[in-house]
Amino acid sequence: MLPKSVKIGSVATENNVFLAPLAGYTDFAFRSLCIDYGAGLTCTEMVSANGLLYNSRATKELLYTAPNEKIRCAQLFGSDPALMKEALLHEDLAPFDVVDVNMGCPVPKIFNNGAGSALLNDLPKAEKILSAMCSTGRNVTVKIRLGTERGKSVAVEFAKMAEGAGVKLIAVHGRYRPDYYAGEPDFGEIARVKNAVNIPVIANGGIFSRADAETMMEKTGADGVMLARGALAKPCLFSEILGREYVFDLYAAVSRQLELLKTRFDDIRIAVNFRKVMPQYLKGVACDRRIRLAFTQVNSTAEILSLLKEV
Ligand SMILES: Cc1cc2nc3c(=O)[nH]c(=O)nc-3n(C[C@H](O)[C@H](O)[C@H](O)COP(=O)(O)O)c2cc1C
């Protein structure tokens, strides 16, 4: 895939292979690793606008960025236009170059509060949120799904509304809410969005290899791709897609991630989080079942590194 820069309002990325936000996985350390492998843009996982306004410590922690994240992007979720604007103007978001709005999350906890993909069913509300945020002059982007009912895409209408509201880029996950993360993305619908607007359109869904990225680009004509689960298993997927030479050593990658995390978190907290991170890394890796299971029960980072020597 031929890399090209993507303009997001007043900033421009180095290339068009982006990392998606993944709650519980794409912390600053993982994002830093992805940048080393060439990611053109990284973003925090979704943070709650309310959490930010209540000065929640957990929310603040999610907004920590790595030194190599040259373009800083945070993702917000919420459902109230005035509060979303207030959150955007909060001092904790001041260092961010881009603020993305989550309008695609399918999980009931978010959806039932009128946020995430619920906003795909309420275009007037979504427009109020985006217009209020864009009125600040900041670089606002939005990440959506195709719709909340399979086969009933609202993506084109939604994208036109977002462009009109002043949004600088739209990322389209080519699946519907009931699909969650399963099945092939609908390339045709992403292509229709690309043809309907003049702002950059980034295509997301089911990219696990260079061939998948090429298919996505060919079939959608999008301006770039966004990697999610594919990057969790292989942060070097960015280099693979960009056609850059790279070396990927799982032990070295995990050690680096752990070292970065140790600058901010207790050992036990990191280890507990890695109980779910390691199974992602081990997808596609030949590894004894006993070791796989042991990774899901670790209590220290030393244990993780010692188990990795056995993989
Ligand atoms: C565990 C998990 C957490 C996610 N968290 C977020 C999130 O915080 N914000 C968001 O916009 N999308 C989130 N997503 C959706 C991904 O960004 C992406 O759109 C989706 O996984 C489809 O891409 P893929 O098929 O390449 O994985 C999440 C997905 C997963 C599996």
C-alpha cells in the first residue's frame, strides 16, 4: 500500500495507516510500540466526557500520551452536546491536536446511555454534539459504524451531516451494531461514504494482514486504513502494510511495553491487565496450552517475562 499523508484540519499525519482506539488495550505503552512500527496516528481509548468533567483520576490516566505520539488524539464519548463541548474545552484535553468522538460503540452500557452507536439513530442529536464541538475551532473527528440494524446503513447520511457540522475526518467501521466485531466489513458502504464527502475517510474492520489492507483500500477508495485487533496480535502489522523492513521479537516488544508501563503503574496492576493482553499477542503463535493458560493467571511482570522465554 502506498503511504500518503492525511490532513486532519490543521495537522497532517506522516502516513495513512492508523491505530484504532481499543478500550483496555491501546494504552500509551502499546501506542508507543505501534508508532515505532510506523503507525501514522494513534488515539487514546474512549474516555467519558462526564468522567473528564468530574476530574476522575482513571479518566486522567487514560489521557496520558507517549513522547513519540507527535500528533496527540483523544477519543471522547458522551451524549450531551453542551457537556461534550465543555469536556473538549477541559484543560486535560488542551494538549491534544485532535479529538475524536465515539459514535460507533455497540456495548449496552454505552448504547443505553444514548452514546456510542446510539447516536447513529439520532442524527439531530449527533449533529448538535459535533457542531458544538467544532464551534471551538478544534480538530474534531468522528468514528462510526454503518448503523444499528443490519442492512440499514445510515453511514452516508451521517457522514454528510458530520462534514456539514465541521468534522475534519471520519473513520468508518464497516459493520453494524449487532455484528459487534464479526464477519467481513461491508466494503461497498465504506466506498459510498468515501464518494459522498470531501473530508478524509478512513476504513476500519477486519484488517489482519497487508493483503487485507490492500483489499480494503482497493474496494473502498478510502484515504487510509485503521487497524484494531490485527495490531493487538502484531504491532509490526504497520510496518508490514507500509512495506517497511522490520524485526519483530515478541520478548523484546513485551519487555519494552512493560518497562514503559512500569513508569506509571504498580507491577500487579500491569500483570493483571496483561492476563488479557498476552492472549492477543499469542494469536497465531505456536504455544503450549499450559503456557497459554499460565499467562492468564500471572501476578507479576517478572512472571510474564519468564513465561515468554518458554514460548
Ligand atoms: C476490546 C475492544 C475495545 C474497543 N474499544 C474501542 C474504543 O474505545 N473506541 C472505539 O471507537 N472503538 C473501539 N473498539 C472498536 C475498534 O476500534 C474497531 O472499530 C473494531 O475492533 C473493528 O476493527 P477490527 O475488525 O480490525 O478489529 C473496540 C474493539 C474491541 C474489540
